[in-house]
Amino acid sequence: MQLTLWTYEGPPHVGAMRVATAMTDVHYVLHAPQGDTYADLLFTMIERLPRRPPVTYTTFQARDLGGDTAELFKDAARQAMARFNPAAMLVGSSCTAELIQDDPGGLAQALQLTIPVVALELPSYQRKENWGASETFYQLCRHLVHKPEDVEKLTKARPTCNILGPSALGFRHRDDVKEITQLLNQLGVDVAVVAPLSASVADVQKLAEADFNVVLYPEIGLAAAQWLQRQFDQPYTKTVPLGSHATRDFIAEVCTLTGLPQPAQDPANAHAHWYAKSVDSTYLTGKRVYIFGDATHVVAAARIASQEMGFEVVGLGSYSREFAREVRDCAKRYGVEALITDDYLEVETQINALQPELILGTQMERHIAKRQGIPCAVISAPVHVQDFPARYAPQMGFEGANVLFDTWVHPLMMGLEEHLIGMFREDFEFHAGAAPSHLGSTRPAAELTPAPVSATASAATPPPIASPTMAASHQASWSVEAEKELGKIPFFVRGKARRNTERFALDQGVATITVETLYDAKAHFSR
């Protein structure tokens, strides 16, 4: 086990909480010690849900380990049944309680409750949160789904489908469901059930009655969709409608499954395709982009960046080990090697080496980008409270493509604007201490006070920044004139220019970097 400051995924019981919290009448009884109840904060503070998650903890303490912790669990299950009256109950252990091996499933079965009880075996030391959500939803389907009546299928006026995968604490899941539901209705398909988000036990029981399933988030919904196909011959969609091109492919796939006619043209709100060809956007063609996140969003983002935005994908990776093969196959299409890791420090090391001009990632990559002074847009969980907006902001469908275009282009355009501001830093309105506005200030307000212009350096000269290369070598220093010239380079490529120059000076044995050295290095690395 690795102790870390940040983590891309929590333990699998957090994934089970995401499914239980998403549903309307399921309760989760979690055998957990005092201190493992932090997950409430994820839903009430980050997702800003108006209610606490439907989870009852046993919250045993150290002194309870000498007694009967199994009886504590049974008491908690009885009390949860009496207080909340759920239609189904999930039972399981947290990562710490797993070590005492109390068997919540067997204990709950001994209680002979009058509702379905689904025992979850979630290996906390081998698996992570998304797998836990997937396994929980899969087990709920196995225990609850009823065999459909053939007569009911004959009476349907329009094809029906289920939307599988959206859950609590999901990145824009609420808005994606709304967007894709509207899209399916326009095609002539009715959505029977959305699960697990906002689904009841009765809804899950009738999943097999639909004609097919739409898998929006394979990390959570794919296992259940594959089981439904094996058990009830119910097909499911393979395309995730992220981006304009993928949305068209999704429409074609749905029409193939249902026999419905395919629309001749895109809807009037499909602006992203035209915007990407506009004059402002063509300035951004060829921008070097690095992508990291869950597998579904990374694979989709790479296609959007390359085919729809005209960017160059210089690196990508994912923390989704269960989908590593799909991510590696995607990376091969862009001539890069995929990074499969859950260590954000490895991601930061690769970003430092590649020096992209835009990062598309999670909230961890947002922190990395801020430290490196690189524009960034968030495309995947894990995310923070600002990525659960009050406004309608889907990622999927044609409206989602519009949102993606705005989200990705905005930091790059702000980068150009900041460069123009930097060119006029000697004006009284600006000063060298001001951090780029779209990256956020990383210095105290006192440090942002304009420095007086001296005879040796103007206010436009950025403060020297020690780099890892120079810190290790101590063989070259920057002259005042060279630092001043370096400050004229756009900030989003300035770090790379500094490192290249220092490497060139080290190779050439130059003790002091001058303006001439800076331009010699530029010529050397431009070959």
C-alpha cells in the first residue's frame, strides 16, 4: 500500500456508495470502524447533494475488537431496516473492517430480512472505486432483474432502451443523461430506465423489458450490460457519444439497432464543428495536448482533440487499469505510449518531460498544470465542487461537444491574451509579479505589489526561476539581459525554452547564459 497526498480513486466501498446514493430506495449497511465514515463528505460537500448518502455504518472502535463485532453489524442492519424501510439492502465491509472477516453477507442472511439483501465482496486491497461501483451495479442486476414478459414487447409503439452507468459523484452524469435522453427521443426511442442514477428497485427489476441498453459510462455500466446481453439477449451500444463525430456514430448505431431512419443533418445547436473551423480556432491548430483521466473520457478526448480540434496528442494515460488495453490501443493510433498509473507523481514527471501546451485531465492534473504554468481543462473524475455546476453543462451529445469546445479553447485563448499583457508589462497598469489570470495566483497578495524599476532590471523582467537541471549542475547562471529576453517568450512555452537553454549551456560548457546563448539554443533545438 502506498501513502499518497492525492488519489484518483477511493476504495471499492466508495464505488458501492455511489450506486446506493444514486438510487432512490436502496440502503447500504457498511461494516466500518470509526474514521472510515469520511465518504459522506464526498456527496454532501463535493457533489452538493441536499441529503446525506443512504449508508449506515457500524463504526466500531478499538475497544470493540475484543468483543462481538459481528453483533454490532447485525444491530446496525436491524436498525437501518426499521428506520429507513428500504426496498433492498446492500451489505459489505470497508477496507479496514475487511481484515476482521466478520462476513456481512452471512450475518445479514441470518437476520432473515423481508427485502432482497445483496452481499458485496469488494477486495479493497486489489480493486478501486470504479470497479466497486461496477461490481455493485452488476450484483444488483443479478439479484433483482426479472425475466420479461413476451406479451409486453408486442404492445410497444416505439423502441425502448435503458441508459446504464450514470451514478452519484459522476462527472456531469446528471446533464449527460438529460442530453442523451433528449437525443434518443428525437430519434424515436423512449428511455425506459436510467440506472443506477435516480432508479428504484422496481426500475432495476424491469431492465430486461427494454429493447436494448445504452452504456454511457463503461467503467460502471458495461459489466451489467454484458450480463443482460448473456441472460436476455439484450444488445447494448458500444459508442460513447462524446464529441461531434462520436455522437454521429452513436446515432448511426442506435438507428441500426432499432431500424429507425438516420437523421440527414445535425441539429441547429451543433455549433462546435463550425466553431472549430473559425478564424480564432485556426490559430490553435497543432497545439500539443496531454490527456489523462478515466479510460472512457481519455479515449474520447484523444479523438476530439485530434480529429475535431486539430491538436496534436503528445501523451495520454489513465488510472483505469481494467480498461488499460483500450487506452493502449488508443495511444498507438496517435504514435504515443500510454501511461497506466494511479500515481499522480508519475503523471507530473511525464508532463514535465513532454511540456505540452494544453493539459486535459482530472483535478490532479489541474494542480500540476497550475504549478507548471500550463493551460488546463478538466475532462474526467476525480473532480472538485466547481465541476458540479448549477448550470446545464453536459459533456455528451452535440450540446456536450459545444461545452467541450468552450472548455478546451478558453484556457488557450486566455494564454494568448496573457502573452499580449506580458508584452506590455512595463506599462503602469501591469507588473511582472502578476500571475496569469486564468491559472490563478500562486503568490501572496503582498508579493504582487509592483516592484520599483532599477537601473539594472526593469519591471518587465521576470524573477529567475531555478530549474531542476540548473539546481543539479550549478554550472551556468542567467545574465540579467538573458532573463529579460526570456521574459518576452510566451509564458506557456517559457519553461520549455528555459530548460532547453540550460541543457544547451551545460552541453557547451557555458558558465553564464547570455542573449546569444538563448538564441543559439533556440537554433539548435529548432533543427
